[in-house]
Amino acid sequence: MRKILILLLLPALLGSCNAISSLVHDDQVVAKVGKNKLYKSEVERFIPNLVSPEDSARLAKQYINSWAMDLLYLDVAERELSKGELDVSAELEDFRRSLLKYRYEQRYINDRLDTLVTDEQVRNYYEAHKSDFELKRPVLKVRFVDVMKDSPNINAILRMMTSQEYDDVQRADTLAKSTALRWFDSSDTWMDANELAKYFGLEYTQLLSLLRGDTIRYEPADRADLMVAYVCDIRNSGPAPLDYCAPRIRDILMSARKHDLMNSLERDLLENALERKQFVVYKNEE
């Protein structure tokens, strides 16, 4: 009865297996290299949503060619390289060790790193290392606008953006955002002159040569727009301002803490291993 039952069920089981196989592989093959097949669904996962049909086709072609090239390289390498050259076990083991070491280091640091850097710590470091923060280029606090010269709002924006009154600046901000080509207010944050010059499409030396009083004004000859920067403050030389250096100092302090943690980890590992006789150094006697 058991054999008869198995024989009766076998076609159904085989049909079920074939159905499962069909589900797994029921996908359009878009490329093939030897026995390797690339399916449409794999390519689609690589292509971001909301891209144009032209970009989609370009990305699909790029992915297919990259997939094929990897397999073709592998095929020719396996045929042309010697047995010794094909043995990558040592390299894989080195990579495995490095990867595991890196992962543990990251977990060790994340579990122990004090990420709080106080303003006082930043200030103390700045005062002790001022010579490290000498300016290479001027830094500025500015308000910038790029507006068409025939805009009916141009005079109002230019007048209000240079005002010392908060309400005027807010009105300039609202008006510029709705009618100007570009606008930003960096009056509370220092900006490198080179960064500001990029908004004008100039070298920073060219830009600073246009500074008249507290205003930089530039009218490109071949365009119908006007670019203006109102300079709220400028520092041309000497140590960079503390608030400009603060982000960099915080990174320096955090890097030093990470370095100290890693030194502590390595020291503890060696000392503990030596104490437990897990690590033994043999002395050569002459």
C-alpha cells in the first residue's frame, strides 16, 4: 500500500517540484555567459525608481556589461592562471582576519567612545593650537542674492538684505526666495572666500577685487542677472575664528579619543594574553 501510495503521489510531487522551480526561475533571461544567466529582476533591482526610460536603458546596459565582464574575467583567469595562482585561500584568510578585526574595533569604539565634546574643550584646544588655524584665504559672513536686473523687486531686496533690522532681513528672505534666481543668508556662519566665489563663477581673488565697502557686486557681461553679496564681516588673515574652526576641532578631538581607545585595546589584549600564557615570546639564548 505504501509503494502504491508513493507511486500515486509521485506525479503530483514532481509536478509540485516543477511548479516551484518554475516560480523560482520564471523570469526573463536578459543575458547569458556560459551557464550563468542574468534575469530581468536582477537588473531591475539595480535601477532606481523614477528614472527616465533613457537613463533606465543606459543603467541596464551598464549593469549587464559589468556582470558579463566579471564572469568573462573569471573564466579566462581560471583557464590561464596556474594552480598556484588560482589558490587564493591565503588572501581570503587575510581579508577575513582584517574584516573581523575592523568589525570588532568598530564595536569596541562605539561601546566606549565618549562623543560629548564641550565648548570649553573646543576653546581650550583652539587657544593651545592657534598657529594650526592660520587662514590661507579670507573668510566672510555674507548675504547673497542672484536676481534678474529687470526684476521689479531688485531694489527692495538689495535694500533690505543690507539692513541691520531683523524684520527687514526676514522680508528680504521671503521676497528673494520667491523672485530671485538664488539666495542665501550666511550672516551668522563663516564662509571660505573660495566657496563664495563659486556662486559668482569667479576665482576668489577676482571676487575680492570687486569688494567695495561692504558689498560685492558682479554683473556678467553675457547675462541679464546681477549677483550681490553683502559682507557682514570679513577676516582676511591671522587665526581663523573659533566658530569657523569648531567643527574641525571636534573631529580632531574625536579622532584622538578613538586613537587612545585603540591603543588601550591593543595594550590590554597583549597584557591579558601574556598573563594567561596565551601569548608566549621565546627568547633565543646565544
